[in-house]
Amino acid sequence: MSLSVSFIARIILHLFMLLGLWIIIETLFQGDLKATGSNMNYRITAKLRNAGNSSNRAQKRMWIYRHLDNLLYLSSKKYEPGVSVFRFLFSMLFVFVGVMLTGYATFNEMPKQHSINGSLIVRDLQVDSSLPKSAWVFIVFVALVASFLPYFRLRYRYSFRRVKASYDLLEIVKIIPKFTHLSVDNCLYKTAEYIDEKNVLKQPLKMLSAAFAGYSNDNELRQEAQRFSKIVGTTFAIEFISNVLYAEREGTHHLKYSFMILHQSMEQQKETILTMRARNSDAVKLGSYGNVITILVCIPTFIGALGWNIYYKLQFQTTTGLIFMMFILATLILSFLLSALLSQPKLDYQ
């Protein structure tokens, strides 16, 4: 048992060391990361602009960059074009290398210890420290899984912020008629300054305002406007973008009335959604917590029938037991995520 505690303690200490190393690297090379990210964004944007008719082909080639950029556009509190993507990719690479080194250091130390008759004996330091092939496969597998954890966290955060964005758009539509006497870019910027800091669309709205203020052609403006509507992903967002694009082309004299009608439609739909959510809340909660209750009932039953020592060996010291435990925990976490998403539907017509 002490060997297991020592194994876990080593992993925790190594992870803390990596965390400190990441903070040092990010602090020292923050300027270089920003410069490299900005340069990368400039080159990719220039390629897309110069692609002309083959812009769709160019976007397919850079789909990874565009995909991460769109996720960070809504999910990152300090989003910077190009810089956020480069920092995120660098963090994934750092996690992969860091977990590899942590796994190697941990497994390289563990074979030097053996427990005989309950006492811990340390071997000679000259013992061969090479790791078997199976250990390397396990380390690489764990490093790959760990390197994708930031991406899974980003998708999880993006999913919830996208739902919140559909409701935060209502706040924007409610406030924006106060500034429709201004030009479209100033109208959007003033609205972004006026809305609450907790609004997830505050930064995207400022960037949309900058796009209206400095676009070079209609296609460039349309792409940035469609990007804003896609991150919200609702029919109301499409109507919002249609209103501002029409006002940019024809003038803002009808913009106030358009947003007042949109605000009324969104308020009515919000009441409908809240009513339906209240009716279905019990079913969603049962699907979420039913699995937890089942596990809490089954585990004590197995322990009582088999005994703690036998249950511990079967569950934690056999390959089958560990695989089943990881599968159950993964499905349990997935059920919580799905129930959380279902309990908060987007503010949309559907």
C-alpha cells in the first residue's frame, strides 16, 4: 500500500514541477509567443485574402487553425487573433512533453523499490533503469490523452458559452436601439461598452465593430459578420447580423425599429423555453443522478459480498477491473455533461 502512495506522490510532485515550469516559460517568452502568433495570423489571413476564388480550398487546408480560432474566439477571455491559437497549440505540446517526462521519471524510479515482508528496501543505484516496451507504450498513450485534455476543456467551455451567448444576445438587442442614431461601427462599439462584463459576446461584439470600421471589401465584412452569427448559432443571431449588414448598406434609419421587433420575438421565445425547461427538469436530473445512485448502491453491495481485500484486488489490481472502472467513470462524466447541456437549451426558434 505504501508503494502505491509513493507512486501517486511522485506523480503529483512532478506535475507541480511542470506547472511551475509552464508559468516560468510563459512569463519569460510571453513577448515571443505574441510575436509568433501575430505573424502566423497575418500570414494565414493574407493567404486567405489572396486566394480569391480558391478561398474555400485554402480554408480547408487551414481548417485546424480556423477551428481552434473559432473556439477561442468565444471561449477565451483574452482572445487575440493568432496569438491565442499559437499559445493553445504550444500548451498542448508542452503537456505532451511534460507528461512524457513525468511518466519516464516516475516509472524509472519505481523499479528500484521492492517491498519484502512489509518493509521497503532500496536497490543499488547501479540497477538498469531502462524501461520495458510496454511501459513506453503506456507513457506515450497517457501523454497523448493528456495533451488533448486542454482541447476537451476548450470544447466543454465553448459549448456552455455558446448557450450563454444565445441569451446574452438578448441583452445586446435590448440595449442597441439606444445607439442606432450612430454609424453601425460606433453603434456596435457603444453597445459593447455598455453591456455587462459577464456577457460572453462583449469581446466578439467589439471585434465585429472593428470589422465594420475597417473592412476593405464587402466579402471581408460578410465573413466577419457570419463568424459572429455562427458562434452564437441561432436564428436570432442571423437576423441580428442581417439587420446590421442592411443598415451598413442602406443606412440606420430603420435599424431601431428592426431591433425592437427582434427584441420582442426573443423575449416571447425565452418565456416559452423557460416553461418547457421547468417541465422537463425532473427527467433531466433523474438521468444525471440516477447513475450516481446506482454506483453508490452497487459498490457497497460488492464490498459486503466479497470483502474489502478481495474487492480492492479485483477492482484496482486487475486489468479488467481498471478498464471497467475507467469506462464507468467516463460514461458518468459524459452523462453529467449531456444533462448539463440539455438542462439549458439555446434561445432559438427551435
